[in-house]
Amino acid sequence: MTIRENISLRPFTSFGIEAQARYFATFGSTEELRELLSRKTANTLPQTLILGGGSNLLFTCDFDGLVLKNEIKGISELHEDNEYVYVKAGAGENWHQFVLYCIERNWSGLENLSLIPGNVGASPMQNIGAYGVEVEDLFWDLEAWHIPDKKLVTFTRSDCGFGYRESVFKRKYRDQFVILNVTYRLRKKPRFNTSYGAIEQELERMGVKELSAKAISDAVIRIRRSKLPDPKDAGNAGSFFKNPSVTSQTFEELKTRFPDIVGYPNADGSVKLAAGWLIEQCGPKPGTSWKGFRRGDAGCHAKQALVLVNYGNATGKEIFDLSEDILQTVKLRFGVELEREVNVVGSL
Ligand code: FAD
Ligand code: EPU
């Protein structure tokens, strides 16, 4: 394994933004990771960043540290009982391929999470979610390497501090643990979830008579393709912001001023607002909308205002500045502060 110097990160992120890593290496096993971390370069560098599929990262400047790309592969069935099968996947496995692997074997639970870009390793870190399912619903445990103490640690569900697009790995233990593999507990007898969004309409449009994990996966794929830009066509990292939650009282107040505001009740009584709607109602000038807005090569997607895009040669700083302008206008108009979902790396 070589540690290479001054490597462009552009091909390694879905935003496709130019930034250089001072040092860059890949590893395919825990042993290789340990070996890389023990080298002098790794020990003297100011920072280390673990890279998966690069689909939720925005570099705003060059990275003066060591980027370690996780390429640990392998999927195995650990054991099963009457109801469940326990499936372990290497952190470097592509998420969607892993989902398809499970669907082919009639192990259900992950079908609503089809076509989410990125790798298995980041799935618990981000607690990825879509169409009414979050990874925490199916997560069993994971193994991670603790960089400071040089030891292997197992995290069960309760150790992970899962929340909406949150986990201990994203904040409290940021850049301390390298997730090596993740085990999911999947159902042998399916319990499908089609209540969210347009899944049922899409299944009807597809003429599906008998529900299956494959049919739900296909429906989700079709919906996603119709809404979200493919990073091959326009660089992006999915939703740039989280959907913010407000109290039911604030929601009622907002609703009297903005009758069309979109919100969904949370289990705790608060209301989750559709950030895409909030952003669509604001713009760079009064009476304009951010949706479809473009400044240089940085823009707000024309079909999904929650997604910021790089049309070619935008810099990370330009994307970040656009996100800041959006955040400020939403705050001014609705009194609601958006929080970035994307992991922003670098000084500003
Ligand atoms: P990366 O971008 O490589 O890394 C993300 C963060 O995790 C970084 O901080 C990185 O350091 C850390 N990390 C990565 N791997 C490890 C590891 N092995 N150990 C420790 N830390 C690690 N997300 C959703 O939740 N739902 C969606 O519907 C969704 N749709 C998307 C659609 C598009 C078009 C795009 C581009 C993105 C979308 N996303 C969505 C966001 C993204 O796919 C997820 O956040 C995904 O989990 C990121 O995985 P990754 O491997 O690319 O992570
Ligand atoms: N909306 C608008 N204008 C827009 C976009 C959305 O008004 O430009 C409103 C519409 O009312 C729409 C509603 O917002 O019905 C919800 O939109 P959508 O179904 O597209 O979902 P989202 O809330 O924008 C979230 C996740 C996505 C996930 C989808 C499906 C977050 C931050 N985003 O998006 O996750 O795929 O739901 O479950 O929670 C990601 O995390 O990167 C991501 C793409």
C-alpha cells in the first residue's frame, strides 16, 4: 500500500468538486488500515478523513491531511433464526448493490432504501433514510477501529445514538472511528412499508399485482430517478439540508401566515417541515425563487430545491456560499434555521 501525495479528490466525490488531498491511500482490510495508520506520515499529519463513496461530502478547500478510502469488501450471512437473518457487509461494499443482494435472497427490510448512493460503512454514520425507513430500524451491530486507542470496538444499536441523519459517529466521535463492517437484521417473512410518499401510486402505475421487496425497490428507484439529479449529470450530494422540526404551536402560527406550508407530524408531537418547500418560497431577491437558480456553476436544482448542484466547475466555497444565502433567506422569511446535512470539510 502506498500513500500517494497531492491527489485530486474530484473523482472521489459525487459533487465532483476540485480539492487536493495532501496524502491519500486505500485499504481493503483492518490489517491494512492499521499498517497505514502506524506509518510516520499518518502520525504526524494534522488530520485523517475516512472516505466511502464520497456522496455526502463537500470539500471547501484542499485537505491538508491523510484521506483513507475504505475498500473493505465481503457480504456474509452470519446466522438466522425463525424470523430473521443476520447479514454482515464490509464497509467498502456499495450500498445499493448490498440492498439488491438482500432482495435477491428474499431478505426484506432494506428495499425502501434502494438507490441511495455511497457505501455500507457510511450507512450507520449517516443513519440513512428514505421512503419511511431508516437504517436504525434494521441495524444490528458494527465493528469499528478506534484510531486514538488503536483497538477494535463493537457498537450495538443503543451505542450508536441514532437520530434523524445522526449518530455518534457524525458528531461526538467524529473522525475517531473507522467503521469496518456493519451487520443488518433482515426479515425472512416480509413486512412491507408502502405508505410513504408516492410508492403506492408508483406500484399501481407499474401494474404490480403481488407485492414483493423487488417491486417496492423498483418503485423507489423510479421515483428517485424522476426527482433527484444523477451525480453523473450534475454533481450533488442529495439533500443539502435536513428537514427542520418545529413545535406544533410554531407550525400552527406559520400555517396562518403561509397556508400552503408543508409539514409532517413527528412521533413526539413536533412537526417536520419540508425544507424543499421553504427554499422554493425564497430567492436571491424578493419575488424570485432559489429553485432552479444558478450562480456560475453553483445552483439549486430545478426539480428539487433541497439539492444543491455543481454544473461543472463550481468550487466548494461557491456551493457553501450559496447554501449560506439560502439559509439566511429562509431564516428571515420563516424564522426557521436550516441545518446542513452534507458533511462540510475545510476552512471557510
Ligand atoms: P462519504 O460521503 O464518503 O462520507 C460521509 C461521511 O461519513 C464522512 O464524514 C466520512 O468521513 C464518513 N465515513 C464514510 N465512511 C466511513 C467509515 N467506513 N467509517 C467512518 N466514517 C466514515 N442520504 C439519505 O440518507 N437518504 C437519501 O435518500 C439520500 N439520497 C441521496 C441522493 C443522491 C443523488 C446523493 C448524491 C446522495 C444522497 N444521500 C442520501 C446522501 C448519501 O448517499 C449518504 O449520506 C451516504 O450514506 C453517504 O455514503 P458515502 O459512502 O458516500 O459516504
Ligand atoms: N417540496 C417542495 N419543493 C421542492 C422539493 C420538495 O415544495 O423543491 C415539498 C413537496 O411538498 C414534497 C415535500 O417537500 O412533497 C417532500 O419532498 P420529497 O418527497 O422530495 O422529500 P424531501 O423531504 O425533500 C427527504 C429526504 C431524502 C429522501 C426523501 C424520500 C431529507 C433531508 N431528505 O427529502 O433524502 O430521499 O425524503 O424519503 O430528509 C438525502 O438525505 O440526501 C435525501 C435525498
